[in-house]
Amino acid sequence: MNDTRTARHSAKNTTAFELGASKPAAGRVGIEVEKLRVVYDGFIAVADTSFRVNAGESFGIVGESGSGKSTVLRAICGLAPKQAGTVQLLGQSNQALPLPGSKPFRRLVQMVFQDPYGSLHPRQTVDRILAEPLAIHDIGDAELRIERALDEVGLGMGFRFRYPHQLSGGQRQRIAIARALILEPQILLLDEPTSALDASVQAEVLNLLEDLRGKRGLTFIMVSHDLAVVTHMCERLMVMQRGETVELLSAADLAASRVTHEYTRKLMVASTGFRRDAAKPSTQGEPT
Ligand SMILES: Nc1ncnc2c1ncn2[C@@H]1O[C@H](COP(=O)(O)OP(=O)(O)O)[C@@H](O)[C@H]1O
Ligand SMILES: [Mg+2]
């Protein structure tokens, strides 16, 4: 990141905060999932899973491939066939919270997928990709919001009229994050948001997410097969195996190897190391 861009970035953020649009609403929102069960043609992908994520918390879901992690996130958004259980938003005030699946719910809860190739339309410019959710939700100020979103993810207006194929993997994922943030949600569901990226780019995008969470007071549910990533990013986590919850534990317990289940221990051994020292931003040129 060069100095000019850093300076421009902070100046824009100040403007955005002065406008008040980026401030988290009073009474931040958490989420509670109770006895969630998802069944595909008789196959139980998620079995009676329960967890609660407090407002502003970052909660991890780990487990081997096929354990049901993505299905939990998809069910929260109404994208998987929920057979039983409830998903509830939790407010700190008495404000009425939207029902799952409703348009106001989708404005509060946004998802970022693993594969930005798949989730960004190849024939749409960044501008169109970012304008679409605003149009769907009848939100004005598109110009200002697009500019702010691009700045917040460390890209800037120079990227506005590019197509996905003109971006690197990390830049594409930054656009996917910008698209999720442009609606000013309070909860982000992150499904392996960096696992398609090289290690150094992965670290940069994770640092960006961490900064955004702090700045906006966001609540995260982050899925990863990499325990090191989740230990670094989350306060608590759930370990899943074959659709079931194996254990719920704090990241501190995991980091200190205070785990009770053999399966979690196996995952720890299998997990690749997340190197925070790889997170140093590049010193010149565009963000990766
Ligand atoms: N649309 C679907 N139809 C049928 N089975 C599915 C579908 N999506 C996921 N599954 C199955 O549900 C299980 C959990 O999948 P998923 O949640 O994607 O796992 P993870 O994200 O942990 O890798 C897997 O066995 C998968 O094959
Ligand atoms: Mg998955």
C-alpha cells in the first residue's frame, strides 16, 4: 500500500463517518441458532445444531470438508432447506428485529463466499456489481456508497469500471466484501473467505476483515477448514463433524490445546499454520 493511497483512504473514511452512514446502529445485532436441522433428500447435512453469537463477536465454524459448515451459513440465509430449528437475530435494545428470509433480514445479514470467481458476475463491472444490491434494496446515494465501499476495502475508484477477470484473486475477494458491506449489514457470514487465496494475500484479506469488524462493530460467523485462521480471527468456535457439533470452545482454549475431543485434536494436526508475519502489506503498487 503506498503512502498516497493510505492518505486518501483515511480521508475518505473520515468523510464516511461524518456522514454517519458507516456507524453501527445503536443496539448491535447478534444471532442465535437453535436446533437447526437441514436435510437434503433424506440426507441429514446438519443435525440439531445450536449456537449463539453475541453482537460484535466473531464466531468460527471448523470441520473437515463435508461436515456441514457451509450448510449452516446457507440455512441462516434461507438458502438451504431448513427442516427444523430457529434462527433469531438478537438485539441489545427492544427494536423489532426482522424475520429470517425477509428483505430487511438480508440487509442486516450478508454472506461472503469462498470463490469470488463464482460469486461475481463475469460480465458485470465492479460498478454494476456494487450498484445491484443498492437497487434491490431501494437505497440511494449509489455514487457515494460505491466510492466509500471501494475505499473501505482498500481499492479505490480506480477499480470501479474493471471486470472480475481484470482483478487478482485478492482484489476479487475485496470486491465481494465491498458488495456485502455496501448494504451496511451488522452480521457477516464468511464462508472460507480466503481459502482460495495465496498465503500472503490470505493474510491481507483477513487483516482487512478484522479491521472492518472493529471499525463497524460487525458480528462475524466465519467458516474455515483451517483452525489457525479461526484461532486468529475468532473468539469462540464450533467444531463440526458429519453435520453434528463435536464441541464449542474458545479460541484461547484451542490455541492452548485445551480440547476435549479426539476429532478436534486431529483437525489441529491437519490444519496448516496461519502466519501472521505474512500479513505485512505490500510496500508499493496496488493491493493484491
Ligand atoms: N445442495 C445440496 N444437495 C445435496 N447435498 C448437499 C447439498 N449441499 C451440501 N450437501 C451435502 O451436505 C453435506 C455438507 O456439505 P457442506 O455444508 O457444503 O460441507 P462443508 O462446508 O463443511 O464442506 C455434504 O455431505 C454435502 O455433500
Ligand atoms: Mg463449505
